[in-house]
Amino acid sequence: MERARSGELFLNFGHALDHLFLLIYPTVVLAMTAEFGRSYSEMLPLALGGFIAFGAGSIPAGWLADHWSRRGMMIVFFIGIGLASIVTGLTQTPWQIAAGITLVGLFGAIYHPVGIAMLVSGREKVGRVLGVNGVFGNLGVAFAALIAGALAHWINWRAAFIIPGVLSIAVGIAFARIVPEMRAAARRPGAAAGAGFSRGLLVRVFAVLMVTTLFGGVIFNSTTVAMPKIFDERLSELVSTTLGIGILVSFVYAFAALAQLVVGHFLDRGALKSVLVSVIGLQVPLLTAAAFFENYLMLAVALAMMFFVFGQIPINDAMVARYSDEAWRSRIFALRYVVSFGASACAVPLVAASYRYSSDFKYLFFALAAMALLMFSAAVLLPSHEQQRAPA
């Protein structure tokens, strides 16, 4: 039991590290433009390869986990992403930065199809455990801005990659020494994938899942990638340094992380559809409002907006856990995250283009609000609890 709890703690901490590494660059890029003589809209796209690899690598990672070892893949994750981050911190040219961030994304792709599958293995109710895990992931998002901003301010941008890289390697070594191989839970009689559900219903559920995953990935990544620059542009009365921006962004994300606990509570009560519709429905007006406000009003809107953007994440994972079989779960999670993170890669050119052509993010928020409206339209089609069981 003690080792199982240790394994869960490592998996949760791994989620924090995974998101932290992917969002170091969007913060430190603010301090890199002068050194490399390039503008924000020119430097930001160097991260594109990392976000593409973050999605594309999910399929082979999930396959290897199901055919080799989930524990072994998590060791590769911790040590590999740490080494890749250190390499990125030692780069000297823009193309080297792009290559380093791509490596970070490739190793980062391991976590979600493998770590989440390990976490929900053998559990009937997954809302609480996914909620807690989601909080860790979102704290990784939050502390990426804070840690990267602080290290770039006090030391330099290279330290923002190297120091977390060393920490991840140390965690990987500890994971290898402490956490044993976790056997996949035995399949219960009659618990095959989709048991008790009609084929039509499963097709409908996974169609909704793909739509919410696709657009949810773009919205999540666009807001988290752009937020440091948005605060730099819109909160001029509140902050004027990279460190100050990092603190405010971290505050917003840390608050938003609480959404996953709230959502997890309601998911365990079986209210999947009503939670999904509510969480997505509230994103539409908040994303629209974010196009217009500055300073204190922008900060207030950002707090509410990110609360519901982050709150959507465990709902999509709960759908996979509820409707998939244990033996295939890593690969199904991998498919979901290929769609999510593949779509997320579109956020980098979308953010860069929005800023390049309008010098602000007004049209970015209009586009994201439209995507949220499409997600809402799909979410209302999700079967209710009463509709979920196939007729006897």
C-alpha cells in the first residue's frame, strides 16, 4: 500500500514536470529576444516542433507501454525530458533551440498515455484521482511561468532549462529505485470495452470526445502559451518585469488548478454530461470578454477563463476511463492525446500570427470563443446517464 501511494505521488509529480517543461520557453522567450536579435513573433515559432512531438509521440509511447512496461516508460520520461531540457539550456543558435525543444516535446509525450493509464488502472471511480492529478499538472503549468521567470530574472534564461532538467533526472532515479512494476488490473467478468453500451452510443461518445479534445487542446495551449505576452501587453499598470509577469501568470494558473478538484468531485457523482456542458458553456463568454479588457479587469477575466479551461481536462480523461478496456487503455489515451496535443501545436503559429498581424490578441480570443461554441454544440449531444445503457 505504501509503495502504491509512492507510485501515485511520483505520477502526480511527473504530470507537474511534464507541463512545466513545455511552458518554460513561452516565458523565457521574453528575455531571449534581445540576445538573438529577433522579435517575439519570430522567436515563438521555434517551439512548434516541441508541441508537434508532444502529440505525435503519444502513439508510440502508448504502444511501448502496453507491450513493454509502463514503469520503464516512466523512467525514460523522467530522465529523457531532464536531459533534453539541459541540452536546450546549452544551445547557441535558434535552430539548436528548436531542436532542443523538440526533444523536450518528444520525451514529454510519454507521460499522458502512460502515467494517466497507470493512475486509473483498476479504479471504479476516477474523478478524484484525475482531479488531484490534474491539479499537479496545472501547478506545473503555473510554476513554469514562475520558475522560468524567476531564474531568467535572477540568473539567465539558460538556468530556466538546466535546473529543472537536473531535478527531473533526480526524480527519475528515485522513481526507478522506489516504485515497482505495477501490474495492469485484471479485467472483471463482463467488463470488456463498451460492455453494456450499444455501438451507436459508443460512436456518439467518442465523436463528442474527439471534438472536445481537438478544440479544447487548441484553447488550452493558445491561452497558456500566450498568457505571459498577454500580461506583458495588457497588465502594464501591474507588472513591468519578466519575474512580475511570471508571478501573476502563476497565480492565475494556481487558482485555476482548483477547478480540477471541483470537477473531479462532480464526476464521481456521475454527472459527466452536465459538468461538461457547464464547463464548456462558460468558456464562450469569458474568452470573448478577454478580447476587450486590460489591467485589473483582464486579470479577473483571466482567473475565471482559465478556471474553466483547466476544468475541462479531467472530464475528457474520465470519458476515456469510463468507456475503454484496461488492456487497450494506454493506446486509447495515446490516441486522445495525439488529437489534443496535435491540435495544440496549431496554437503556436496561431498565437504568433495573431500578434504579428494585429499587435494584440483580440482576434485570437474571438477565434478561441468560436471553438468553445463548437465544443458546446458537441457536448449537448453527449448521452445523458439515463441514455447510456443499451436496452436489455
